[in-house]
Amino acid sequence: MATSEPLSANLDNAELLMHNRIEIRKVSLDTVTAALVTFPVGSSWVEDSQPFRGTHSCPLPHVGYMIEGAMGVRMDDGSVTVFEQGDVFLLPPGHDAWPEHDAPCTFVEFSQGSDYYDDIVAAYEPRVIG
């Protein structure tokens, strides 16, 4: 059941989880999870997640807002899209992603219901920093 009270949390103070080079900070607000995700230069879904996930490409959908930098995305059909700072995006399953322009990229991602970041954390055994 959804709460009837306003809720807030600070992603900057959330626990830092490292999935290889990819940084994830997440908070839950009742049934909604917000995650602050940073891909440093040189990282990508294929190099940092594929070995653990065991799939050709990312099987999860993503709804997010680009805070900093730009993120390149290649879909399974070969099409390429770049999300820039300020973009709101809906990314379907079946993709690779990486930071563009030799700079890190950071976005906030929102999910509701089953929290796929919990599945990622369980599957990848990330390092907790701090």
C-alpha cells in the first residue's frame, strides 16, 4: 500500500555500491526506488555487467534523467542513441550503455514494484564502499 505521507531521501548520503566500475546509490520511498548511477570513463554495461548477468545485453528497462555527461546506448538491433545532460529517457531491454565524450555520465533512475537493483546487487555481489 502506498503511503499517504510525503517522503524524501538524499541520494548523496545513500550507501555506495560498486558494480565493477559502475557506481550505484539507491534509496526507496515506499514502493518507488530512485538510484543515482555513474558510469566512469571506460566503463560499459558489456564490460562491467555482462560477465555477471550472463546475457548478451541488459535485460532491464530503465526510466531516468541525465544529470551529467552523456550516455551512448546501442540496442540489440544495432541502432545507437546518445542521451545528453537534461534528457529524460525510457530505455527498453536489450542494450549496452557507456559514457560518451571521454567524461563520466550520471543519471537518476526510477523504478516501481519489484526493485531490479536488488536483483543486480544479489547477482553481482557488489562491493560496498564506506
